[in-house]
Amino acid sequence: MLSNQIKRTICIGDHLFIVEGAKRWALYDLKEETLISIDSGSGELLWTLARENSLAEKKIAFLTKYAQTIMKLMEQSGISKRLFLADTSCAESLPLLEYLWLEVTDQCNHKCVHCYGNFCILFKNFMKLETAKKILDQAKAMGCLWVQFVGGEPFIHQQLWDMVKYAVALDIPNIEIFTNLTLLKDKDFDLIKAYNIRIATTLLGHNSEVHDACTQIPGSFKRWYYNIKKIQELKINFRIGVVRMQQNENDMKKIEAFLRQEGLLAEDEEFEPDDVRPTGRGCSNTVEPRIPLQYDFFFTVTPQFFHQARKSNPCWRGEMAVSAEGKIFPCVFSRQTTFGDANKDEIKSAAQALKEHCWAITLDNVDKCKDCEYRYACMDCRELSISSGYGLYGRQPRCHYDPYGGE
């Protein structure tokens, strides 16, 4: 039977913490940004010593005499000199709102088979300029660090640049447009360059046959390629996501080779495709990959991430999405529950509701994750758990680590 009691965490030195799992413990070295797996007995001993009210020298002397294996591990890991010293690690204070998706329209000139929002050319919702300005004003007042203008296809909106220029005038630090790259004109490139706007886009195949099968629009790859090369030539800051689905799952190696050959993915940069999210049109069993990706462990072991993950959700915290209709969601993928209407409500009220109902869900609250020793170094996706049928507090379906077996 699994325990509902929160597993233990304690500081054992400067920038050093141990976290209990169901079978093993993990030692977090926040200075060197490394994780060390330790057995249950070693974890219990370190826990007991950390709670003892005695000098660090005495505790180290005890380990040296009676627990030589643990002490040797500490010395080999280069942390023995920080063992049982006062902790100086900390996390910087973050604004209430860090990241805002502004979904300026739900109309799109593509009809991608995997689209999380079911967007298409038939949709007719366009965010009003005055609504966008009001949202951006409030976001700025809340300390927002990132705004992404997204759709649908944002370049369909005739007042997109009025919105972007307003965000620039507010001095929001990071401004990005997520686009399929097929509608950009010369003036758009000039403005992107002039205002130092970031561009995000998606590649779905290494050629027209595969990419266009995913977008369901002939010629979309050709236009995408022409414009990404122009962005590259102009030295505009860009990033490219790759979504894996049935239609392109056998094309991943060719997509990676294409990106590297074109200089769109640096040699030292990881190729990290993401399986389609089972939301919107992505729910279809004709889209879901036949063989799911085996995701490698990817841990973040920093003071900021560790201390924040103990208090709030590592993904949702500080994020908000506003649809073209003004509906407020935790993120663009999670659209089942709304937390306000930006046309009539202050988004700060929505942020407080999100903080209570979404951002406060740490991995201590999540099935299986709560019993894992790596829970304060791991990313999360609550929407993926919900859409996979496990619920708001359900296990992370893409994690294959077994904390009960320690492997």
C-alpha cells in the first residue's frame, strides 16, 4: 500500500539537500547542479545526522569512522567540505505572472491534423486591439517577463503589429510570435528585425510530402522554407519545434538531418521532438504515434528550480493563456476549465485563481511523482496527465522511472 505521507526532504550542507523516494534517496548538489542516487540506509543516516544539534566536525568524524562508504562518496563527489554547513542557496523572487500567451485569433490558414485548438480558416474570432492593450497593461503591472502572440495564425490578424508595438512600448522583456511562417510579407520581416521580436515556428516534415500531409495545405512547406531561410539570413532570433505524430513519426531522423544541414539546428544542440498532445484534433487515434517516444531523464538541478518546485508546479507556475474570445486558461493546451473572461475581468483575479487551483500543484501532490526522489528536479505537464485520462493529480504518462523499484 502506498503512503499518502509526504516524503522527507532536508538540508545536509551548503547547497546540499537529500530527498526521500519510495525506495531510494537522491542527493541534490545545487552548487555543482548534479544529482546523486543513494540507498535508503544512507539516506536515513544522513537524515538523522542533519537533525542532530551538534557541530559539523563531529558529524563528519562519525561518518568517517562508522560510515566510510558514505564518506567516500561525499569526498569523490567533491562535497565533503560543504557537508553539514549552513545552507546559502536561495531562489530569486519571481513576478506573479511570468509568461502570457495572447491568442489573438482562432482563425488559421492551415488545418493541421494535430492542432490542439481545432483551429481552421472557418473560425472568426479576433481579439480587439483595446482588449489586447488592456491585457498587456495588466500583465506589465504584474511583472510579466514573456509575451507570446499566437493563434490560430497571428499574421491573419490585421492589427497584430499594433498589439506587438504596444507590448514593445511597455518594455516587456521578451516578445515572441508563434507562426506557421506562410503569410509573412517584406514589411513583417522589417518590423520583426526593427523591434527585435523572437519567432517560434513548427516543422512537421523534411520535405513537402510529409510537412504538407500534416498541415493539409499543399505548398505550406515551400513557403515555410523560404521564410525560415529569410529569417536566418536576417539573423532574427528563432526557434523551431518538431511535433511527432503518425504522419511523420518515421521522418524524425530526416528532419534532424535537414535542420542540421540547413544550419537551423546547431551541432551542439539537442534534437528534441515532442509527441503530439492528445488535445483538440490531436486526440484522434489516426494522429497519435504508433510507438510513443522513450523520453530520456532531463533534470534541472539549480537553486531556483529546486526551491520553486517545492512550492509550486514546475510548468504551470506563473503562466496564463488568453483566447481570442477572452477566455483565460492555465496554458494553451489546457482548455477544459476557464478562470475568467479578460473582456470584463482583471487578469490579476484570474492569476490568483490559477495560483490557488493550478500553480500550487507540486509534484508532492501527484500520483507516483510524490514517491519519487527526483521530484524537485523534474518538469511536469498536468494537461498531459488530464488529457491522457489520469486526472489533475494523475501520474505523468511519459515518465517510465519506477520509484518503487528504484529503476
